[in-house]
Amino acid sequence: MSMPDTPILELFIHLCAAFGIGLIIGLERGWRQREERSGSRTAGIRTFAVTGLLGGIIGAVAQALIVSAPIAAGIVVAAGFATYSVVIAMFSRDENRAEHTFSATTAIAGMATFALGVYAILGDVRIAAATGVAIAIVLALRSRLHGLIQQLTWNELRSSLVLLAMTFVALPFIPDTPIGPYGGVNLRQIWLVAIALAAVSMIGYGAIRYFGAAYGNLLAALAGGLVSSTAVAVA
């Protein structure tokens, strides 16, 4: 028996990845709603698994059209995403009305699953899979995240926002080329050291607060050592 063509095998692997992304996110949704009777929830493990696969199929259709008709490929993806978004939003709205709640989590998780299914075909399947796992983790930690937010002080929130701004807002705009004589100074490298120092300090503060001084310093040193031993020593 001859092996299947490489493009077909690659497409099959990517479709499996799209299905797996939906399965992972659906597993968290299904577990959270496991005590509800069948048919009373908008989407569970089966719906999310099929959503990921549906996004993969739409991505495969767009991939087949992208060379000969790139505009048509874009229309297929946009129409598929828009149609799915309307359907899942309507069902989520009816579910919220029946339960007298206000939540867009299921609808947005479904849209994200569909989009990742498409991206698993048209983009980097590794990034799609990693993003799917990250979404599932965030959904699973919902209660803990809400509790953490309630315990945050204003100074802790401000420090976190400053660190995020340093990393994701300022860093991309700092030049990565040496400036000045004698080889110059690389501003990006200096900024990365500043971020590492701030991150290690914040990790240490959080570890001591939530685990106590006995274990907090040890956990902070272990986590910081993975980033920079020099930063740990300075902090």
C-alpha cells in the first residue's frame, strides 16, 4: 500500500489538530456544566469539538481557493465566521434568558474555537494548539481568577499594569541596535534586564504573600532563576 500524498497527510494532521483544539476547550466547558441536564446548555464537549473541526473545514476550503481566488477565500472565511458567530450568540442569549444570567463566555469561547480551527489550517498549527490550551486553562481557572482579582490591592494592580506595559507596549518600540561609541549600548538589552528585575521582584512579592515567607522566597528564587540568576541576585 502506497503512502498518501504529503499535502493530503498534512491536511489531515491539521484537521485533527483543529478537532483537538475544540475537544480541549469543550472538555472544560462540558466538565463545568456536567451536572446540568442534557439539552439545557448552549454548547458542551461535542459542540466545541465539532466547532473546531468546522473551522478547520472552512480553512481547508479557503486554502484550496487562496491561490486561484484569494478574494473568494477571504469571503469564505469571513462568511463562515460571521454565520457561526450569529448562531452561537443567539443560543447563548437564549440560555442567559432562561437562567437569568449575563455571560458571553460560551459565545466568545465558541468563536475563538472556530477561529483557531481556521488558523490551524491556514497558519501555524503549533500556535493554534498552544492558544487553544491557553484558552482552556483560562476558562478552567475562572473562579480562582475572580478570587484573585477580589484580593488585589490598587498598588498590586498598578505594578502589574506597569510590568505589562513595559513588556508589551514599550519593548517593541525600543531599538535593538547599539547606540554610541565603542560598540555602543543596546537599549533593548538594558530594557529586558529592567523587565527581568521587575518580574522577579513581583514573583517574589506574590509568592511571599500567598505562600508565606517560608515557601515564598524559595518559590521566587526557583521561578526567577529560570529567567535570570543575575536578576534574582540583584532583586
